[in-house]
Amino acid sequence: MAGTIAKYVKEGKNVIKVVFSYGESSHPHFQERIVKKNRLKETDKASSFLGIKETMFLGMRDTKVTEDISKNGIARVVTIIKKYNPEKIYIPSAQDPHPDHQAVHAAVLEAVDASKRGYHVFAYEVWNLMKEQQPFLYMDITPYFKKKLEYIRFFKSQWQYMYALWLPVHVRSMLYGYREGCRYAERFYKIR
């Protein structure tokens, strides 16, 4: 959703990014501390490039986010939501097959529901194969599409995944743009 983030930053909105895990298990041929260090640097540079005001790292274990959230993760998410009182919250889609993305989706919804406030929650697509059965909204990102592509390039340690996403990013953005009546768009599902 880098195009939408770039658009929000240009509009003067404060964007806060919360990263649950460093993805340290994604490269079994490297030591986890090296992967964490690289991911931290990449994320900070990429966030700065887009103009994200603050990036928080919760430090949960890669592939074990469900387990770590059950300990004290929900309370941490509730605290973050209360502190920033966001206008909108964006989370990975429930249809995303990655178990950590599913855990983040469920945890944030639980935290939002526990707060008993009417926060607007939207889901975005990463690895989705199936369409959500939720109302959706398109965001015109035409002026920000190149910035979105540059943002993706910051994650050099994830090149094998990013190249797999390269074609779907282009196709989805053009397809969603066509549906929105513009050149490029991102689609979000209204969850709450």
C-alpha cells in the first residue's frame, strides 16, 4: 500500500507503521541477527523515503507471531491504538496465506474491538489469491506509482519475494486503476 501511504504523506497526514516481526527466519542460510539488522535498516530507509512519521518494531518472532501475540501482543496493540487514536488502520487481508499476516490481521481486529471505538479498519492485499468478501475502496495512486516501485526496491534482502510480487503489483494497480477510472490504483477492503 505504498502508493496510498505516499498520497497520505503528501496530504499532510501522519503515518505510523507498526512492524510485528523482522522476518528473521526467511533466510535460513544467514544468521538471524544479520537478517534482523538488514531488515531494520531497509525498513527504516524505506519508511523515511515515503515520509512515514514513525516506524515501530514489536520484535515478535518470525513464524511465531500467533504465539507471541497470545502472550501480551494484544495489549501492546491496544496501547498503540489508544496512544495514536488513528483515523484509519490498515492491516493485511484475512485471505493472505502467510500465517504471520493472518495473526496480525486477527490481533489488530481484536485490539480494535477491545477498544470499543469505531475505528475504520481496512485490509490490503499482499499474497492474496482469493478476493475478500467485504466492501472495497479504490485509492487513485497514479501520481505515486513510481514512488511505490522505488519503495519496493528498498527491500533488497527480500528480492526473491519482491520479484515475485513485481508483476502482480503492476497488473493489480492497472486493473484497479481501470476500475477507478485512473491509470493506477490500490484496493482496500473495509473490515470495520
